[in-house]
Amino acid sequence: MQHCAAEIQRVIATAKGAIPSGVASRSAVEPRAAAGYPAATSIFGEPPVQAQRPIRLVDYSPYPFTLKAVDLTFRLAAGATRVLARLDLVARVPGASLVLDGVGLRLIVAAINGDALTGADYLLTETGLTIHAAALPEGPFTLTTEVEINPAANTTMQGLYISNGMYCTQCEAEGFRHITFYPDRPDVMAPFRVRVETPDAANPLPVLLSNGNPLGQGPGWAEWDDPWPKPAYLFALVAGDLTAYPGSFTTMSGRNVALNIYVRPGDEGRCAFAMGALKRAMAWDERTYGREYDLDIFNIVAVDDFNMGAMENKGLNIFNSKWVLASPETATDNDFERIEGIIAHEYFHNWTGNRITCRDWFQLCLKEGLTVYRDQQFTADMRSAPVKRIDDVLTLRARQFREDQGPLAHPVRPDHYVEINNFYTATVYEKGAEVIGMLKSLVGEGGYRAALDLYFSRHDGEAATIEDWLKVFEDATGRDLTQFKRWYTDAGTPRVTVKDSYENGTLTLNVSQSTPPTPGQPEKAPRVIPLALGLLSPNGDEVLPTTLLELTEAHQTFTFPGLAARPILSLNRGFSAPVVLTHSASPAEQAFVMAHDTDPFTRWEAGRTLARNGLCAMVNGADAAPDHIDALGRILRDNSLDPAFRALCLRLPGEEEIAQTLYDAGQTPDPDAIHDARGRLATALARTHETDLAGTYTAMRVPGPYTPDAGPAGQRALRLACLGLLNRLDGGAHAKALFAQADNMTESLAALACLIEEGQADDATATFKTRWQADRLVMDKWFTVQLAHATPDQTPALAKTLAALPEFEWKNPNRYRALMGGLSANHAGFHQASGAGYRFYADWLLRVDPLNPQIAARLSTAFETWPRYDAARQTLIRAELGRMAAQPGLSRDLTEMVTRLATAKA
């Protein structure tokens, strides 16, 4: 599953007792015994998070029944859908009761082997159905149930719900319990057969979809069969008035697979790129991992109301429409790249997540970290590998490093949780991918492929663990990974310090590592850290090609004899390890690396370090550093470099990054001073290189029809980087002209952002809205761009104005994220000293929480950095956290997040 935007972070406790009405409520606490853990106890209703019992990895136990097959019938009706379930079971543990999860269900009937159960045979609670052991026969048996659910009233978007007249599902992590009584846990896997019926024969829904291969269909019904065992979280159903954009793919064994992208009528013209991305992903997975698709059909459905980015349901991927629909006029270059990557991500899950799933939700990083790594490899192969690597590092540092350094820090594989929805995080996804990359570096390309082949053959059809994953690497390569496992069990970002000395032709490196304390883990042992190193001679030649140093101890020494002169260090090449690296290189040395290094990442990193250090100095009153400005000029003028790489070099560190850098150095960041310093540096760069910027802006204009391919996209990226700097000098003149002429969304939106920053956007924002007010996805951009680029002192008031517009359809997750994300992205605006940004943000978290707790909880992370700011801002944020915590009826999702945030140490 692709978490949305930084996008990513599900339900516990117990019930008071049996409910005579037979209705299981969403607000109840769930029966964790069915999930493999002892059930928690609490008072009836919504308990405070402190009273909720954490679910712990050490308490896992296998489910005491084997589920052989599942047969489901859905009789769809908006307010009263009937779900008939047949489960073929056999006990694995004699004398065990059958515990099934179920929330928000009205039980009509339950029977064993056709005999109806009586009230004495079972216990029905708000969170599930327990059939007593005495009511179960010996040997195999069949449980049949019929329940009624209300999709029209389901605003949580978990289980079966309705999006603009379309029935759709979201079952990861624990949504299937909102559909029928079931052992809703990932280690219970079975083949599914599904029948979908629409009772209104006069107006049947034309498209009825589920997992697997189609068995048959007729007016008002369709049947599907998925022969591959899967857990319930991979179940999917879609029914509605949809149009198919068809395609086909021939696998490496010669099988023909039918491909369809289902969208609302009128959207089929924006599906071609997504279909092409799917075909490229299927071919790449065969070529790179030897993985062939295993069904006769692969369907994608685009849904407007969706909490996540996309979901990998077997054979029926459900996508947020944002990550399917694209045309040059409505999608940016970044949108096209993200669509390609997310389409690939969900498809790659077919093997790393579906055929092999995770034993329990603590192992979430096994399927997500590995699949993120695979989609990163794919994008690197489709586009520019160096640029992709730098983009991935920027994302990691902006989201995961921040997470690791605050109150929400947790290991890649957590050992406990209260609400699993809150652990769909950058640590699980992005850091999980980095761990895979380090493992590959340590065992080599051949060892990695041998281990993956063994993983697929050994664990196909199973629910695996991190221990299973590491064991295949040990067995395939003979390497002991006991110490490496700490990357999965220990939270925090390691700090690596390198000190160098040179004498008599020998370079000596003294390297140390440590990891700061994190919540629940005050002390940590050294990890295995693969540190890639290169050495440059004083004339810029490479005297030591990339060499991998393995750090395994708190302090280590490495020597490099036989050098003719003291070399310049090129450290952590390719970002070989997700660490914070400290090395006392001078600005001149950083500029030298930026000019001469053979490793693109390290070259970019040198420039980034110069910019970051220069900005921190400017916050404290210094002038712009000439070393950095001159070095950027050389990069700008070097036409041998990839335009996309040059664009990345011109992009200054964000205000959030500077705030964290200052905080790490023991200073209290001032958001207003940071905003001012960044503006002054941009102006200094523009003035120094105005002629080159203007020339490059003109030279990088892409002639001919728009294409989202990497080459033209890189040219546009560099052109727009130049535009952003020229905008500091011309009052928006270049941007005004581009906005009027642009024939694609990439340039149109960038020009609008520039005009907003210069206070020249009133006409442009009105024009943009008039042009695109009928396009829901483009209007999301309209909300975000205004807030993200607004003058900080106007940002909270602007957010309030935008939220009052009728176009702010806040119950739609995309629109809600567009506004809230735009506000939190404006660092100085969100942290306005008055606290207006904090109040507005908390008000809207409280407003959405009763309807969609997942969205509220995930977006609450905007407050996670509060300990770094001054006492006045800390007081304001803590007051908002306290106000939310005291709100009656606050969801479990948001309660846990607010509690964790509020208990951080300043």
C-alpha cells in the first residue's frame, strides 16, 4: 500500500459485553485475541489511550484454526448491504473457541454445518463474534454467516463504503472486519470466491469487480475467483458506473494478461500514461527479479475518496485517482513520475506483499520496505538513477529523519503499538527501503539476487517475518546478520563522525558511530553501517574508487597508505547508509568536491552542505557565502551535466531543514529569521548569476509537444529553477509571461507559485480557478500552491479564507490534505508567532476526526517538531495538543498521536 504524501500513519481495546441488538460498533475496542494477541480490557466506549493495552510482538501466537476456503456473496444496497460468508475451517488447537473480528455489523444468522447457532453458542460483542468451543464439531466444519452493513454511512473509508455513487473497499490493515465476521489478521490466508449482486434489476451497476479471475457475469451480478491464498486485508470489491481503458501484456512464458484501468466516464482520456507505466513495471519485474504475473487479468480502479495513495489488492488494485489520471494540461512532471512509481509499487506487491505477505502487522516493513526499494530501483532505471537517489534522500531526510528525531520515533519493525494505522510511516516505508539497500551493498548484486530467489521459492504462499527475510540472506550468502538486524529493532538515526589525518603518504580515518536516545530506547549498541568512500587527489583525479567500509564498532580506524598527496574525502557515496555524517571539511574542500567528485550524490551533497551551513550563518547575521554562490555558478554553466541534476543543485535547502540543522547545533530556530535568510540567499544567487540564469531559462525551453519523459522533464526542472531565482529580481515578469503562455501544468503551476511569492497573483489565481474549477485534482493544486507560497504573516488568515469556500470539500481526503498540507508546508506561516496557524490546524483536525480518524491522525504529525522551537511557540502548540486530547469522543487514532506528541521532552 502506498501511504499518501508523507503521507502515512489503525484500532484496539475491548467491549463491555454482549449487545442485544446484534450491532457491533466502530467505536468499540477490538478483540486482539483474534489477532494473535491477548485481548485488552477497558471500560465500555472510547478509552483514553493511556488505558489502552499496547499490542506487543512478543505476545504473538498463531491462529488456532486453518481457513481452507472463503465464499462471499454481496447483495449491494447503499444503506443495507447484505454479506453472506461461508468459511471452511479446521481446528489446529483442540478445544479452542473460534474468535472472529467484526465491527459495525448487524448479525442476521450464523450456522455451523447448516445448523443455526443459538444465543448460548456464541458471544457477540462490539468487536467481534466468539463461537464457544462446545458448539464446534470435531474435524473440518463450515461456518456460514449473514450480516448487514451500511456503506452509505461509512465515512472512515475502511471496509465497504461509497465514493460518489461507487461502491469500493479499503481493507488494509483492519478494514475487512467492517464487512463480515472474520479472522482479520495477515497470517490467515485462503482462496476467495466472490459473487456481487445489485438488487435493482431495472438499474444494475454496470461494472462489478473483485479479486482474481472472472468466472461469469450477467445483468446485475458477477462472480470472481482468486485461486491464490490471501489474507483478508487484500480483499477488494468495486461496483459502479465505470469505463474501462483496456490494454494487454504478454508474460515471459507467453501468457496473455488482460489489463484494465477503470475510471469514471470522461476520465478515460487521462489513463494512457498509467497503462504504459503498468506495462513497463510488469516487464521490468520479469527482467530484474524474474517475477511473472499469475492471473489472467489485472485491474486498476481510480477512486476519488481514498485515504491512501493506492492499495495492492490481488488482481484489483484500488488507486487514489490522483495517482492514475494524468494529462499534460492537468498533471505536473512530478505527478507523472509519481504515477509511474506508484503504479509500479502496487504491481510489485503482487510478489512482495501478496504471494508472500507479513505474518503480523509488526512485519509491515517486510512488504513495504522491500517494495519501496523495488519501486525506487524501477524509477532509477526508467529515469535518471543519480537524480532519483538524490530525490529519495531529500524525502528521507525531510520525513523520516524528522520522525527519528522526535516523539514519534520508532524502529523499522516496532515491538508494540496501540493503533496500527499510526505506523504507516516514513520509518516503515522509506527507512525500510534504505535497510534493503544497505543489505544489498553488503552482500553484493549476486548475493542479493540469490537471496531473493530463495525468498520467493521458500516462502511463496506464506506469511513471513523479518527473521525469515534475514535467514534467506544468511543461507544464500553465508553471512551472519545478527548485528545488522539492529536496523530493524533500534529506532533513531545513527551519527557517524569521521576525523582524518595524513602523514608520510598514509591517510588515517578515525570513525565513530552512536545513535541518540529515542522513546523507550535510551541506549543502543553499534550497528553495521556500510560507508562508501572515495578519495580525490588535489588536482581532482580519483585516487581511490568507491570502497565500502563496514562500521561495526563504536570506534574504528582505517588506513590508506601509498598516497602521493593528502587527498580530499568523498564520504557516504550514493548515500550508502541513512546516517547523519559529521566531517570537518572546509568550505573550500566542499566546493572542490562539488566541482570534481565522480559520485553525483556526493557532489550534490557537498553543495547542499555549503548551502545549509551558509544559511545557518545568515540566520545568525552573516552575509551569503561566496564559496557556495561561486560553486553553484559553475554547476549552472556546466552543460555536460544532466539538467535535472543541475536543477537539484540550484534548489536551496528548505526552511524546515535549516530549522533542524540549527536545532541539532544547539540553537533555537527562529522561523521568521530562517525565511528571511533563505530569501536573501536566493536574491544573492540571482544577482550574481543573473545573466547565466536568464540564458539557461531560455535555453531550457522544450520545443514541440509535451512529453513527461525524463529528458524534457529535466530541462523543465532546470528552467523553472532558474525562474524561481529570476523571480527575486524581476517582480514576477518572467513568471507572468510564462503563466500566460504555458501549455502544460508543470510550467503553469510553477509560474503561479512565483507570482504568489511576489504578491502578484490575484489575477492569476482567479484565472487558474476559472479554468480548472471543474477538475477536482487540479483544484487540489490550487488550494495547496496558494498556502505553500503565501507570505508567512498572511498564511493562517488565507487558510481560513480558503476553508470557507464552497470548493473546500473537506470530507474528500485529497482536498483536505491539499489545504492542510499547504499550510504546514509553509514553515514560517504555520509557525507564526501568534499561534494562529496552530489553532486553525487543530480546529480542522478535530473537525475531521469523527468522520475520518486516519486522516486526522496522520496529519497531526505537523506538530511533531514542537520541542525545537522557543518557549512561547512550545506553549502555544502544547495548548493545542491539550485541547485536542481533552476533546470528548476523540478517536483512538488521534488520541494516541496527540498523547505521544504531548509527552515529548522539550
